[in-house]
Amino acid sequence: MELEEIEKDVMLIRYYNVLFYLFFEKGRDDLKMQCLVNRIDRGELIRMKQIKDWCHYHQVPFRTRFVYRKEFPIKANCWNLYSYIRFLLETVIKKEF
């Protein structure tokens, strides 16, 4: 049995302190990736939940990571961490129901 190796393109989206890594299959997901890039380039405001929903709808796997940003005040970093944790909890709760 041969395993087919699938090449992936990784797109990085930064939403304040949260990094979204989106994994697109080369050749298959090119149109999806270009559509998302066009939305972002047009200046459309896309929030964390919208990125997650877009990925689920288009079946694009993604990972997230919180990064402390030194150029932001401590209060802003804390608030963004709180928002990120809430986002993660809502994602887990939604999967269970």
C-alpha cells in the first residue's frame, strides 16, 4: 500500500495576538486561498470566529497560537489573551453539542 504525500501551502493570518495557520492543499485549494486573500486585501474586517467558520465551511484545516506582543501594552495583551481563551472555550463547547 502506497501513501500519497500531499503538498500543503500554509497561510498565516495575524489577528491581534492570535496567529492562524491555515493549511491548503496545493493545486486543490488554490481558489479557496485566493478568495480569502482577496477578502483580506479588500480590507474586510474578519474576526477570529469568522476565520474559524470560514475554515470549517471550506474544509481547510487550521491551528491557532497566542503570541505576546511587546508593542502592545500589558492591559491589551491580557485582554487579547482573555478573548482568545473565550474563543477556544466556545470552540470546544460547540464541538461537544
